Amino acid sequence: MSTPGDARDPLFERELARKLEAQERLDDADATYLYTRARLEDLERWATEVRARFHAPARATYLIMRIINYTNVCVAKCDYCSFYRLPKSPEGYVLPRAQIFEKIDEILALGGDFVGFNGGHNPRLRLPWYEETFAAIRERYGDTVEFYAMTVAEMMYVAKLCKVSYAEACARLKAAGVRWITGGGAEILTNEFRARHSPLKYTADDYMIAQWAILDAGLKSTATMVIGFDETVAERVEHLRRVRALQDETGGGLFSFLSWTYKPYGNELGGQELRPEDYLRHLAVSRLYLDNIPNVQSSWVTQGEKVGQMALMFGANDMGSLMIEENVVA
């Protein structure tokens, strides 16, 4: 990989700047150049200019929320995960419904109004468990709290476990009061990456089919991405291309794009954490390439307060969440 800022191509950059000013769509070669050769200060300037087309420059948004990690039991065995426990592990758990209610009550008392659910691929939790849990939450709290019911990856696993289509799973969850299934579990959406690091989970192609089914069911969703494993620049660009294409095909069904960096601690894969400037570069590239997703979020939880704030100068318009609890990525 080239060192960013080295071996710059003035003619290429002039054409790239023209495209951005004319609001023309960037192609994969443009994204590759931005990742590998553009200066960070140029990315900051371009991303700020594009952000201003969607949002007031002096305004940023955020949520007060918590993630409820309802189970840590998972059979996917992703080599980058530090959270999961196998079904027979004495450290495995499933939160009882009363404890889930307590956690929701706590976030409401703190002024929050949003909850996310994130767990694992637990073979003991079938579709009726999710239907009953989410229906009970909707009945108890009504519209006083909104929630991400689960991730795309979790919905895929439960549908396959129960031998139902993605469309049927989404319809049943919607009938139980679900309105959002977040785009979590995407990491890097290439089939090669999935085969290297999570061969038991899904293919990238299958993930896109599942997210299409979510949006087609009338549910809301988001796009996510995690960088800093061993992915290539080409794989990052492919991930962004898949997200942009889905947004085109669904007429803007994805509400936002959130990315963060891999945490190489306590797992099989290991490695080193990316530098803050690498994250900011990626965030700016995402803002410039994803021209059809107005909301780009920074990850205050994973990047820290300082980088989370700097991200607002690299294309982000949302600080993410003032997170009360999160146990998977942080």
C-alpha cells in the first residue's frame, strides 16, 4: 500500500476535485486513490464541503442509548471476536426478561430513549423467543423507547435456524413490534474476508440479500463497517460499493452509515489497532464515496472523545451515541 500523501498525481487530483465540485459520483479508482495517496488535509476539506450539502456545518447530532447484550453464546466462532462463549461454556448467559426491562428502565431514567440489542448466534434462542421479547417490550413501553431489535447477521442466523425465509422472519418480527434491524455484523463485506475470518457466519452476497429483505419488509436499517483487520484497500472499496448499490436499489432505505476500528484484544486474530488518522481517512472516503447516504456517524464509543469530535471535520454529522453500556466492540 502506498503511503498516503506520497506519489501524488496532480492530474488525477484535479479531475477528482472537479467531480466533487460538480457532484459527480466517484468510482472505485477514485476511492482507491483517496485511501492510498490523497493528503489528509485535502480529505478533511473535501469531506467537510460534501457534508455541508446535507447538514448545517455547525450542527451535529447524537443519541443517549445503551446496547443490551442479551446473550454472549454464539456458534459463529469469528476469529476477531472477544465477546462470544460457546454453548457449553460456564460463562455463557441469556438475560432474563426482567433484567432486560431493568436495563431499559435505567436508560429512560437517564434521559435516553433508544436501546440496541446485540448478542450472538445462540442455538437455544429461536424466532419465538425474539417475537415474545420484542412484543413484551413494545407492550410495556409503547413509543417511549425505540430499539434496534437485532443485527442483520443475527436475523439471518435465526431465520436459518428456524428454517424460514428472511422475508418471513422479518414479517414476524415486524408483527411483534420491531421497527429497526440494524446493519451490524457486516465487518467487511467481501466473500474472501468472510471465508478467512468467519466461514461459519455468512457470505457477503447472502448478507446483502438479507438486508434487502429487511428493507423490503418495511423495516428500517443502517449500514456498518469495521476496518483494521487484514483487509485490503480493494476490499474496503468493495464494501462501500455494495452499500452504495443497495442504497441505490432500495431508493434510500439505509438511514445511516457507521464505521469503527477492529479491537485486537483477547481474540484469536490479534494484530494491532489502527491509528486515529487511518480511521479519519476512512471516514472521509466514506463520506465522499457514499453520496446517497446523508447521515455518516462517528463512533465515539470505540474511538474516544477526541477522535469522535475530530470526525466531525472528516465528514461525520453525527457523534453516534452517549453509550451507557456496550460489551461487544468497546
